[in-house]
Amino acid sequence: MIAILADHNIEGQAELLWGTLVTEGWLELCPVELVLFADIGLSPESSDRAVWRLAQERRMILLTDNRSQRGEDSLEQTIREEASRPDRFAENAGYARLGRTRVHTTPKNDW
């Protein structure tokens, strides 16, 4: 089963997406589990590095919107370092590089 870890700042959006997946029957085709920070005892104040490592250790896909791109523990820096270390999650190096891909969305409406 695929587990998707929703970052604390988009839990509402993740739950709406989840509801659509359930309603449309997608979970019958591909078993997916939505995991929130509270479900796994992760604090909303957790560093990007801690969130990424936990997601990697538990083989989760991280769904996020506001993780940092600057600093020693930023998500960007963490992925670069973790993907380049053969001793750390070596089997996930390709996934880590893929994980850096940004999803472009339609600009938000102000209604």
C-alpha cells in the first residue's frame, strides 16, 4: 500500500483530495493511505529534515506546499544531501531526486 504523508499546512486540502479519490473509486484501483502528522506523532514544528527522513524511513510520499528551500535543514538541502549519500536510503536515491519535482498548479483565485 502507498502511504501519502500530508504536511500539516495542507491537511484540509489533502482531506478534500482524499474524499474525491474515495468518491470516484480510485482507491479500489490503487490502495493508498492518507497519513497526517498527528497520526504518526509528528509535530507541526518538525524540521524539513526530520519530516523528510521520517517519510523516507517509512517509505511515504510527502505531499507538501511550504517546506523551505534555504538553510541547512531545508527540504531542498536535505534531499540533495540524502540523495547523494550511498549509505542513506540508497534504494530511494532515484525517488529522492523525483521527489524534488515541483508540481505546477493553476494560480489561486481570490474569490
